[in-house]
Amino acid sequence: MASTRPTLVAPAAAEHDRAVWAGLQAILPGAPLSERSRMVARLHIRLGGLGLPSAERIAPAAYLGSWALVMAPLVASCPILQDAVQDADSVPAVRALRLAHTQHVAPALAHLERLRAESGEEGAVVYLPPHSPLPDSLPPPEQFAAASIPRAQSAYAAALLARDWCEVMEGLEGADRAWFLAASHHSIGGQFLVAVPRGAHFTMGPTVFQTAVRYRLREVQPVVQAVPICGGCGSAVDQQATHYVCCSGVTGRGNHPMALHHALVWQLAGMLRAVYGTGRVIMEDAAGASHYSPSHRPDITILDTDGVGSHTLVEVTVFRPAAPAYARTRVRRPVGAELRARQERRRAEYGDLGPHRLVVFAVADYGMLLPDAGVLLRECVQARGDRLDVEDDLATWACRSFSAFWRQRLSLVLATGLAGCVLRQAQRDWRLG
């Protein structure tokens, strides 16, 4: 695609896209995936997708990016080309280059710029795609001869995918909107998709994987087709099986995925021990609970992080922003507003901790991390210089840094825990029914 005009590569690109979509449908047996899932699957993982981009969609970006990289050195080595690259009427390649920009990239950049302008208005809540490029970073073809632009293909593709993200977002309300925002902003939710299955630490069974991907896409779960009623509370189970993750059961504790919470605590403690040492990281610090905050016991305590006797207390919480209690409103809220409110409530519960620091490691079921969690991860990355050490024997080519390794591990635990919650509860209700 990089060296071929988009109009010439279009038939092959369309066939490629059909094959990829058929393959995804085959990997995820059961109810056919919706058209919305097709659009989401084509987005980058950082945008809440599955990282299966449409070749037909990004062909103009690939063509533009290749010319942006090589046109300047070509003109410098052969100045006579300067006039040729400006003549769109007689040079088909130049005409195709400009059409790729004016028909695809330029409208996408204009839409993103319009959203940025609206977000600056007082009181406006406008949802912008994360990692979207700025127009100044993507010059038009007329400026390609001035200087070579490295990584231009990725940059132009990012503009097109950001526009596609906006198209998906524009059709969402309520719980669906909360889902998509949590999957695409500050999220580790999709990192399990790039993990290489080497050993038990990076492996998911087929059924667990299929359930986890369908949960990420907010798609129909085949395992709940025969269990319309929840055995925990007696309510109807939605086809996406999100009820099983949100249900509190008749006693207020019935279906809460505590196994997921505990698995995240263990994984996070493993990461912290790899940074601070085994002796300084304590799980379920019952002995110090009364000293830190009466009636509140942190999930993890890191000793002496800010000097002797000054500890970091880590409280892990799994939040479900698409649950009916939070997502029934149609009012637009800033990204992560519910998670931040949850974080502040936990802080208020602990109260004044004196010399100690509280970190609320809050993660949404679709992967969004709150600032506290992001700060803790960055501190660990900086302490280790983002290099692998004790993890090296378990790492694969897909995670050659400390950050990539532990984000994949946390994402795998989250995805496996959610899928396990759905599968266990569906199996229970099937037996009861």
C-alpha cells in the first residue's frame, strides 16, 4: 500500500478486510458480531479497539506517509523533480497523493480541530479521541519536498482512526458511551490482545479468550443465551452478561467479582515486590490497619517509601462505569468522572493518614486507570528505568520493557477475571435453571 496508489490497491484491500472480519467471526463463535463491533475492532487498541485496522481505510495514509518520507531526499538528489511533484494534472502519482490528502486526511483533521474548538467553550463536555494528532504535525503534500517526515504513515493513519473513533462515539449514549470511554482512555484493557502465549503467565484458554473479547466489544455472550434470569438476584440477565459483573446479589455481596479483585491485588503486589523488594511489600496489613486508619485495611502496604515510618498504602478497587447505577443518565460527563468520584470517596473513608500516602489503584472493568494508578505505575517504571530484570525469563518479544510486561500482566488478570466471572455465574444459573 505504501508504494501503490489507493485506487489501484482498493480491490485487494477490500478483500483483505473481508478475510480479517471473517477470521474474527470464526474466532468468536456464537451470535454474529454487529456492525458497531466491526468499526470498533478496526480501531487501535489504545482507542478501545482490537487493533485490526481496515487496509482500505488506511491505504491513503500509507501512500501519503511513504511520499512524506522520501520526497525531500528525492528532490534534493534530483532538483528537476521539483517541478514534477507540483504538477498534479500530468503526473498521476502526484494527483493520487493530493486526492488522498483532500478526500481522507484533511476532512479527518478538520473534524478533530472542530471538536477541539468546541471543547474550549465554557461548560462544554466534548469527547476527544486519545492520542489524536494535531494538524500542524501533518503537513499537506505541497510541503513534502521541504523536509522528510519520519513515521508519517503512522501519523496519517492515526488521524483517520481518530476520526473513526469519533464516528463510533457519536452514536453512543448512556452505558454504551461509558463503556467506550473506559475502554479507550488511559486504559490497559486491551493489552492482553498483544500478549504472546508463552507459559501460564501469558495464556488464556479459548473459551476465556472468546468471552473476554466479546466483553471488550460489549457483544452478545453465547453462554447466557440459556440463562435469562440471574440466580443471585432474580433479575434479567442482559445478552452482554454485564449484569453478572454488576450484580450485588440478594445479600449485597452475591455476585461481586471478589476473585477479580484478589487476583489484581496479587498481581500488583508482585510488580511492587519486583521494584521495592519482597520484604517491603505487605499484603492485607492487618497489624498496621488500626494505625493507618481505623476500620480500613489497605490491600497493599509499601514500607518506608518516603523515609522510615512513612509508608505508601495501596487500596485496589474495580469499578464498573457502565453499571446501571452510573450510566442511566444521558447527561454528558467528563471522561472518568465516576472513577474520580469513587477515588475521592475512598480517600474520605481513610481520612487523615498522617505521614503515610494513600494510593487508590482504581481500574474500570474495561481497563481505564485513574491518575493515582497511573502515577504508581510511572513511579515503578522510573525506579526500574523501564528495564526488565527478574521478569526477563517470563517476558516475550511483545513486552521488552518493564511497562509493557506489567501492563500486559495486569490486563490479562483483568480480562481473565471478568471472563471467569461471566462463565462461572452463567454455569451456576444454567444448573439452577
